[in-house]
Amino acid sequence: MVSSYAFNQSTNFGVICPITSTKKNLPTRFSLTSTSKIKGQVLISQLKSLDYTERQCEFVEKSLIMN
């Protein structure tokens, strides 16, 4: 999630960037490191909000984006 903890708790919504396994060399995509549990690219240009309690989302891992 890219939204803050306070926002998530007060609204039950989270702002997220989807992840795809289709790799493309575009400036709006960020490739996850090979050490991540999840493989693929983050679609930065496709920000979405979702009700994570209704969708029964599950925490997988936390990543820090570093240049």
C-alpha cells in the first residue's frame, strides 16, 4: 500500500499499486528485486483504492523502494 496507516485505519481503504508478471521496459514500472517473495513489476501509473477488509487482503511482505 502507498497510503498511510492512519488513512487505512480510518477508512478501511488502501491506496495500492498493482503488480504484474508481464515485464516491459517503461518508466512507469518498477521491477521488484530478485529477493522479493513476489516477482514482477509495480504498475506505478495505475494507482487504485480498494476496501481491503471486503476483499480480504493479506499482508505478504514489506519492500522499501531504493534507487
